[in-house]
Amino acid sequence: MLAAALVTPVAAVPAGPLVVGRDLVLASAGDSLLNIPLNLFQAIANIPSTELGAMTVLGNSLIYSGNWWSPSATNIWGEDPGDPGHFMGTIDMAFPFTQISGQGSPAPGAPGFDWDEAAAGHLGLGQQFTLLADAEIPTSASSDADYSAPLLPSSEITGSSFLDHNAWFFAALSGMQPYPLFDNWFGVPLSDLMAGYTFPTVINPSMGIGVDSEGNPDGSVPGDPVLGFAGTHPATPDDIANLPQDAATQSQGIHVVPGTDEVVNGNGNPVHLMPWSNETFKLDLLYPFQNFYDSLLAPVELNTYVSGFQIPTFDEVGRALQTLAAGMVIAFDPSSPGDPFCGSTCLAYPWATPLALVAGLDKMWPGNPYLENWLALANADSPLNAFYGMANGPTPHQVDVNDAVSQSLQQWFDVGNASPDDPPANVDTPIAFSPSPMMQQLIDFMEQSGVQQFFADWANLAGYQPVDFDDFTPVLGAGPDPGDIGGAAAGTADGFAGLLDAVGLADLAALL
């Protein structure tokens, strides 16, 4: 009876025993429980297509954020512009119904995103979890792409970087040493988010590879409309009023250049803001599920019902896998400058770099717009001579710093390294905070007991030198030709040879 009612015009339904059928037709013409079976069947049938879409979103996010081994403006602790797609793609996979996940809707701050809808809580789970993380896990200049003292480079307590790094980390994690990154995490009550939360002025403390309108490096993170993600934008004088008022933020020296509207930090570097800075967002985790339920009640148009099934083609399956594979190569290939584990050694094999491998994927099956877009950016001329061109990745300055703090003797000693209360001038964003009284007492004890002198003498024998930030490429300065980066591969071995010589193992050092 129901099937007949659904395909029979209302005017043709006779009176009598079929009056119930007429009622069913009228009910199904509007929101009705009677529409759930057909709508739910279609939603379930479309899961494979939705999962392929999720793979594409995740792949695009990995492409956009760049290499995870190389610290950069899109790869630092806390929520940076490279992170929204990671949450969205993961949520899309976990909840394969677009009305719940928000798949197909823009990332926060990207073209087409509606902040009025965000303020009303009318977002998918992916967008909501992204903004939730933005509020609860903000970035901090204390854990930047080029400077994270006292953790990296570790600040001197004993003179042993292994002992000191772990001591500082335990102290920061336990609360014995205030550390701005951890101090600002999980500080927004859920009740505030559910009532509607307005972000303060949120700075990206790391310099990106972007340029201004005249083509000069300005430290911005460029957005990417092809991949669908937003970058940073310049701070204005009005934004300074909404800066957090804690001492660590104030130590960054953010100010307006006299006679201009340009906002810079204490080192004179441009200040850029996250896409969600000063925007309002309401957390409403029930809304996506209500939205899905409402979609199941929606009228079924039989004339277009069949066309609503999205059966993946072999081409769509292949493109989704190709995009995800390229994203994983770009994100996780250790052959990347600034990688603290492989360093420049891996760059001695150009065929193993993300550039070479993604180019190979593209040649195997040309026509993927996401791969072609990234390759065009990565091969574009960069005024910084950045390894990844105009695609997101580390600046030459950030590469210099991370190569230096990762070289072998820095893994053994930290004698003379910068203290957290005295940041160097040649870093992206300066931040200063003092050792806690407990940590200062520990430092004083190690000095008075002779422990510091012991490690200083050993470090001197090994040929150790403290990290000198003045020796590095300037923050927004151009680096060497990217093709020459692999030539420094022997530096780590030379430093390790010096250490072996200092402990009487020169014969072993000669084998290196």
C-alpha cells in the first residue's frame, strides 16, 4: 500500500479503502517519519563515496601543512593554520554522513566559511572540533619553529643537554616551571564554549613563507583556495587591544611601527594572526546530529531520488588514494631540511625527497589538481630560497636553527645556551620568562657544586660551541640555493668524531 501511494498522483487516489494511502502521500510530501527508510538507505549507500571524500580532505590537509619532521609555521605545537584539515578529515572518516561531519563545508576562515553560522553553533563536527582545539590548545612563542628554550635548545642546568632537557620538561609538565605553551592549554571552560566564545587576538608565532603584495617576504602563511584552507592575515593596530595580558605575551614586545599601521614584535618581525583570531564560535555538539535527523525526515522527491545515490567510480577511488598517498609523502618523508633526526644527510639522496616522490606520483597518473597545485607552488621561485618554494614548509632561518640544535654535540651539551629569560634577537618571535625559584636554586646548586664546570670542561675538549643565533640566516633572509642544502651532510659526523676523540676513542672516530 505504501509503495503504491508513493508513486500514485494524489488526484487519482479514490475514496474508500485507499484513503489511508492518500494520507501517506500527503505526509511524505513534507517532513515525516515515513521518509526515514528511503533517506537512511540512501545515506548508507553513499558511505563509500563519503569515505573517499574524507580521504581527499585528509590528503589535502597533509599536503597543505607540509612536512611534519621540519618545524615551520604550519608545524608547531598547538593549533596552527595547518591543523584544521587534520581534524576535519579524521571526523569525516569517523562519521561518514555529511550532515554530521560537515564534509563539503569550508574549513574555518576559508573562502565561503560563515562566521555567523559558527557563532550560532551551526557547524559540522569537523569544523566544531577544529575550533574547539583552537580554543583549548593554542600555540605559543615559547614553542616556536626556531626557539623553544629552555627545552630546545635546552638551557643550562648541569651542562648536559640530556639531563637538562628532561629536567626542564618534567618541571614544565608538573608545574614546577611555568611554561607558556602548557600554561595556556585547556584554559577555556566548556561552559564558555557552549555559551559562545570569542577568541582573543591569536598570533602565529612562527614566520611562514608568504610574501606581501610587492613580492617581499612578510612571514605570512599563504592560504590555498585549491586545497581549501585559510592562511594567516596581518595584525592591525586594533588587534593589539585584544592581546592576552599575561606577562609572557607582553614580553613579545608587539607594537605598531610609528607613523604606520604595521604591527611588529620586539625583534621587528611582522605579526600575523590565525584565521580564527577575534572570531566567535559556539560549541553545539548536538546540532550535527539534529541536522542529520532532520535530513532523514526531509521529503523524498522520487523524480530525483535515484540521482542522489553517489556510487564511486574507479577514477574517484584512484584519485582519492593518490591524493592521500601524496599527502603522506609530503608529511612524513624524513628527507626534508630541518629534520632533527635525519638532518641534511637524507637530502644527499634527491630522489627520496617529497618533491621527487610526489612528482613521480603525478607522472604515473597526471591530472590530479591537488598534486599539480602543490608541485606548481613547490617549484615556484621563492624570495627566501625556501626548499619547498611557495608551498608551506620551513624558512631557511628555521632550517638553520634546527640543523644546529640537532647536531651531535648539542645532543650532549648545552653549556652557554640561551636562558628562557633572555631570548636571542634573531628568532621569529621573542618571548621571555624567568626560571622558577625552584629551578633557579637547582641551577645555582649545580654551579656551586662544580657539576657545571665538569660538563663545561668535557664540552671544551670535544670542541663544543653553544648555539649562537647571530650566526644563522636572518629570520626573513634568503638561504642558499635549495640544491646546495645536501652538501652539509658531513657536519653531524664531524661533530660526533670530536666527541669520540675527547673521550679517547680517536681510532673509532677515524672510521667516520
